[in-house]
Amino acid sequence: MVRCRHPDVHAQVARGIANFAKCESRASSQGIKSGRSFLIEDGALSWIVQNANNEASSIRRHIELALCHLAQHEANARDMIKGGALWELVRISRECSRDDIKTLAHRTLASSPAFQAEMRRLRLSH
């Protein structure tokens, strides 16, 4: 489905990824799931990062939410840093047009020791 270039298909894929990331995040918070996200393990992070700044707002909004949900769990932080997601989270925390997503990105960055350490190393602020 991702190979399809139709924006509506991409929006639905992005929505599914965001919903999956949210459910996974909730399961991790409740102690039902531990470890890295299945999305990261299955290699979806590169597509997520690639589409985080998509010109179609319906795609971008879902992907931004997915990144925030993935970033809420420290087990995903190293992979997200290596995969370029930290830069997208910083961008989201500064530029997102939706205040709820912008605030979520900001809180997520502030609460992660791995993201904080990497941001200090790179001399970034959010």
C-alpha cells in the first residue's frame, strides 16, 4: 500500500500507523507490552520519518502523532535518534500548527533522558 502514490492511501496508512502507535503506547504504559515498538522492529520508522513533513496535512498530522506516541517510550529512543526522528520531533515541538501535537512533542522530548542527552550533545533546544 505504501508504494501507491495516491495521497488518500498514504493518509489511511498514516492513520493506521498513528492508531497502532497509540495502542502500543497505551499497552506499554499499562505494563502489557515492553521493549521496542513493533513498528520500529518491522522497519516502518524510515517511512514515518520520511513522511513526517508531508505537504498533505492529513498525512502529516497522523505521522506527527505517531512519532510522539513512539517517542513516549525510552525503549524506542535510540532507534528514533539513529533514524532521524529526533529532528522531526524537535521540528514538531516548534512548528506544528496543532497546539495539542506541538505540546505533546515538547513534553515527550522533555521527559526522555535519551532525547535530552542527544539534544545537549547537539546543542539543540526545543
